Amino acid sequence: MPRKLPPFVERWRDRHGKVRIYGRPDRKGPRIPLPDLGTEEFKKVYGQMLMGERPHARERRLQALPGTVGALIASYMKSPAYIRLRETTKKGYASRIELLRTRHGHRSVSGLTRERIEKGILQAYSDRPGAALSILKMLRILVRHAMGLDDTNPLKLHRDPSAGIKRPKTKEIRAWTDAELAAYEARWPIGKKERTAYALMLYAGTARVDVHRMTWRQVDATGIDYVRNKTGVPVPLGLHTELHGVLAAAARDHVTIINTAYGQPFSLNGFSQFMRRAIREAGLPLDCKPHGLRKTLGRLMADAGVSAHDIMAALGHTTLAEAERYTREADRRRGAHRAVLKLEAHKANRIAQTASAGLGEAAKTKGKSK
């Protein structure tokens, strides 16, 4: 029996009768040749494809000549700043680093200018702002590394060639609406692992990378204690009543809370696909993302009057700016509601004062007075 293929991957038999693996993320357009299933090379190229980077499985790695972007990448990957990164962060950087190495590694570092970056590197992603932003962020990390090098190093930069380049505008992941929360809960009742994962993300504010391997040891009767993978910030959070009820009904057959049908912890990509399927089966729109549940918790807290500092602690933010955005949005909503209520009250008061046609006048009687 043929091995089950991941999403957006298909088999094709070439003219020689050999079966080859191709990716087609948008179900149209050119197919992307992929390496053999199960290999590390397949995982890397498949991940690039899902990010919209249109990789090529057999791109030739250019030699890192002195003074080039390729040499700068090699220098950065040997630096303490890169070595100290968490392994998950390095995996996130890998596809962007490889893309810059293979497609732009021949470029001279000293020859980088704002115009050359915009036209020579970023213009290819004009229809994919998310991919353009990822590449720009990675390029700026490399530029900062080059600016910190010794003056005798041929890779040294004395200025930032990316300065002034505007961040590509990407569509922000939004919070779920109350109707969408109700629709998901109606489709996945308490006791289903789809509901358990949803409740953890909604009431604990966990991201996918934090929840897919969360263990029962991190949960007790008083709360949840975990460390955000993205920032390394500890988050000791009280246990919401709804989450307590959901966890009480969940099976405790394994160390991890959420597991595959085979009793194993989910991989990050596997958990993402699991949640996307659950959301789709609940009839929710495409822009209803799993990460939106974390934003929903921030919205609900702000609507309840929770301070920005407390939201920051609950969601594990490292700066106050993100938490303040929730409170500002909540203040605007409350202000908008007050404005409408005051308008209605003003209108009702004005009508009450002017409704009587004889207001302020003496009543007139017909006939002669006696």
C-alpha cells in the first residue's frame, strides 16, 4: 500500500516510469519537485514550500567567496549570537538562511544598497508579503552581524543598507469572534481532544509551539506553569474554570496532554494540521487561525478591564506594547458604545421636551366667557 502523502504533495510517474514526488501548495501553477519522503532534505524543502518560498529541491549551493553574502552567512552561523539561539529558533531561521545562501550568496556585502535589496532580493516576493518580511528580517540580522565585525574584516559594514526599507504589510492574525467560539464548541464537545487543545490555547493563551508538547505535570488544581518557547519567559497562570472542566474530562493516558491517534506527542506541523482540520470541520472561515485563540484571550481580558501589565504577564510578553494594544482596542470599543448610548439618550431627551404642541402656552377654550 503506498505511503500516505502529506498535504499538498502528490505522486507523478515520469516518461521513464519512475515515480516522483511533487508539491503544489495552491493546487494550481507549477509543481515543485521534492526529495524522497521521510528524509531531512524533504522536511526542509517541504517547510519552505508551505511558507510560500517556492523552493527548488536541487538548487546548487554556491561557494561562499570572500566578501559575499554567502561568506557573511557562514560567519554569522559561527558567531556566539547564532550558537546561543534555541534549536527551535535555528530551525525557523534555516529555510530563510538557505534561500539567501542559494539565491543571493554570490552578492557582494559591500555592494548592498537599499535599491539592490528592494529590487534584487525583495521584489521577487511582491505578491507574498509574509515571505518578503521573513527574508527582510533575516537579512537585517545578517547586516547587524556585519556591522559588529572588526574593522579589518572584509565583511564589515559601516552602515545599514536596509535602513529605510518599509516592512511589507502582512495580514495580521485576528482574534476569534464570540460566534466563532460558540460554533467551534458546538462541533467539538468537552471530552474531544480538539476541544482540549482549543481550551488550552484559549484559556491559557498558549501558542502552538507551547501547547503541542505540554505535559500533565505542568498543570495542577491552581494553574498552569510553562515557559514560552518564543521568548523564554515563564508564565505561571491561574486555571480558568472552563479550562478546569475541559481538562477534568480529558484522558490522562500519556505524559503529554494532546496526543496523536497512535498515542504519541504531536510534532509542531502535525499539531498545526490537526487544529486546521478541526477549525475547518467546525465550519469556520479560512482567516480563523489557531493562533487567533491566543489573541482572543487578550481581547477577553481587556474587555473585562484587566490592566495591560496583567495581560503582559498572562500572555508572556516581553514588552508592554503588545498588551497595551489590547487595552486600547477595548477602550475604543467601550468608548464607541458609550457614544451611541449618549446619542440615543440625547435624542430621547430632546423629543420628550418638544413633543407637546402646547408646551409653554395656556390652553385655549372655545365660546364666550360668562
